[in-house]
Amino acid sequence: MAKKAIKPAVKKVRPATVKKAKAVVKKVAAPRPLKLLPKKGVLSKAEETKLLGPKAYSDTELKRFKAMILEKRRETLEELDTLKESMMDVTTGEYISESSNYSLHMEQGTDAMEREKTFLFASRESKFLNQLDDALQRIGDKSYGLCKVCGLLVPKERLEAVPTATTCAEYKNTNMPCERGRIALARKRQVASK
């Protein structure tokens, strides 16, 4: 009697969903045209606010992001529970190990590979869960959506696509701040040098 291979319960992603997500990331990562600074380099507060945008998301927007993150957290916990169930023996509560009584040599290798994949998926889900918890903490601190590089708001589109994002897509892809970010960092240096 041959032992069945353990198959991880992984949610299938439809190609249309992948295409849509890639399109959103491309749109968000595209450089945004901005007005150039005046030659004298001095902006009024209104001009600076218009150029750099608001300093934080409103409470309504934060509530919407929180609901979205809580839903993703719930889904992730369900997937993690499913993975743990597939890794554990229901009767003993212990992790399933190799059973040389019933498996042939090649099947043992397949079983081991399947277990490793399941542990990898569980590890990824746990890491994502921690990132979601960090995002919830930032919402509580009212610092959610602020770029850790330049301090400007990450675009809503990026946060809707990747709710755990801590930088804009341009920085994530190029390791360079976006144009708005470069202006904001220049402003910070100006203020610090005075």
C-alpha cells in the first residue's frame, strides 16, 4: 500500500488577476510628471503642499485601509491553518513524518519535497502575517502610508495593490526616490542646514 503525497492547500491565482495586478504596479511605478521648482528655490506653503501632497491619510481612508488589511489578515490566517492541518497528524497533533513501513524510496523523496514546500508556504504566510500586523500598528500610530525614505505619502493605488508597502513603487524598483521624494529630501536638507 503506497502512502499518498501531502498536497499543500494553495489558492490558485487566475491569469486575469495576475495581469491586472501587473498593470496596477506598472501604473504606480511610472514616473509622475511634476512642476519644476522655481529658480529661486523658494515655495510658499500652499505651493509646497500642492507639489508634495498631504502629510497623512484621513481617518476615513485609514479605516478603509484597516478593513482591507483585516480582511487579508483573516484570509492569511485561514490559509495558514489549512497548511498547518496538512502538516500535522490529526489524531496525535504531531507533525507528519516519513513512514518507511509503507513508502518506497522514491515516494519518500516526493513526500519530503512536498513537506518542504508546505513548510515554505507556511513560512511565507507567517511572514506576510507579521507584515500585516506591522501595517495595522502603523495605522494605529497614524503613520500608515508614509514612505520610510522621504516621508511623503505612498500613492493609494500602491497601498491598495500592496497594503504592506512602506515605500513608493519607484523606490522599490530602482532604489531611488521618486521625483517628489527627491524634492522632499532636498527640502529637509535645506531646513536642517539653516
